[in-house]
Amino acid sequence: MENNVTELSERQIKILKAIIDDYIVNGTPIGSEFLEKKFKLGFSPATIRNEMVVLGKLGYIGKGHFSSGRVPTPKAFRFYINTLLPKKQLSTAEEVSIKNEVWDYQKDTVRFLEEAAHTLSDRTGLMSLVLLKSGFRYYTGIDNLLAVREFFDLDFTRSVFEYIDDMEYWLKVLGNMYGENVEMRILLGDDYLHKSLYNLGGVFCHFEADCATGTIGILGPSRLNYSSALPLVNYTASVIREVLQRTDEKNK
């Protein structure tokens, strides 16, 4: 991913981080005066307003629908993930709990992958999608998506569900994870290849074995909680790899 640390001043980074932090929680556009009052940034609303103009010209924030406030763009989220994201690890108890939920299904690979998707969806509160290179596809958590503010937009939601069943589309979007040693991929903006999916966010991890090769991940709004999502997707994928390796060994 592109690193734009030198493009922004420390003040601009501080303002951008506040905008993103608020947007991840609330999902609503934010203005300069509200930003100053809520986060006590130490800059006047006029200064914040001027810096927000610059951030807009650089492509980090854009105008929100039906509001004078601003929202982070996919470019902003990439910058946030690369440079500002709080590092979070799952506790041992969380890891044990996730493994316990899926472990009993390992004799049936398809059922095991479906349960892994269910567990990931339940823990992230988003949609989970698992794909196998062989053509298998399974997703769960539609109700989770429909409860999120962005999915109240019927056109956006219709676009998401138009593509969710298109296996060829997902193989195209996630295709570079196969055979290129890419273990984790974060999808934002243009990654989805269609403007109608611009506000979708996703985190996917690759797994590979003789018995099955594919990806598992989550889909949600671009403002999904990446600090929690990344370790959850990563650990779920690691459990899948462990089980598939055991299956390979039994099949030898």
C-alpha cells in the first residue's frame, strides 16, 4: 500500500485522525467547529477549516451527502490503516473461544468453512464471505449489514447484493491473493472495480492447502473498525490453515 506520511503535516494528520475516529463510530459528516469542540485539538475552527480544505484538495476528505460536513475517503482510510491504526491483538481467551466454536466441524471441510464464516460474522457484526478457488462461495451476516447506517441507502445495498453472488467478480477482485503469497488484503474504493461499491470496506485473508485454497473475510462500510477486524480475520484464517493442514496429512 502507498505510504503518504510526508504529504501531510503533523497538524493535518491530527485533524484527519480525529475526523476518521469520529466517522468510524458515528458514520456522519463532521464540521470544523464540532471537531474542535469534541476533540480539543488546540487549533481554532478557522485553522481546522483551512486545513480541511487542504485535506479535501489532497483527496483525504469529501463532502458528505445532505450535509456541509466532511467524511474520510478511501485514501484517508488507507493512510489511517498504514500509519495510525491502533495495534490490537486477540486475547488468549478470545482465540480459544473462536477455535472452540469451529473445531468440532473439521471433518467436513465445507461445514467447517461455513461455521468459520458464521463465527467471524458474529464477532465483527458484519457480513462474512468465504471463497474457494474451486468455485465454492458462502456468505452470512446479511442482517448485520442491513442494520448499518450506510446500508439504509437502497441503491448502495442493491449494488452490494448484485455483486455478492457473482463468483467471477470476487475471483477477479481477490485474484491476486492466489499464487502471489498475499496473506491479507484490505479492500477500499477502487479495489471493488465499480463506483457503486466505493463506500464498501473489506478485510480478507488467504489460506492454502492441498484440499482447499481460498479466502475468508468480512464486508461492511468503509468505516469498519479495522483495529478489531484485522486480528479477527487473521486469526480465523490461521485456524482454517491449521485444520486444512491436518486434513492434508490425513489424506496422505
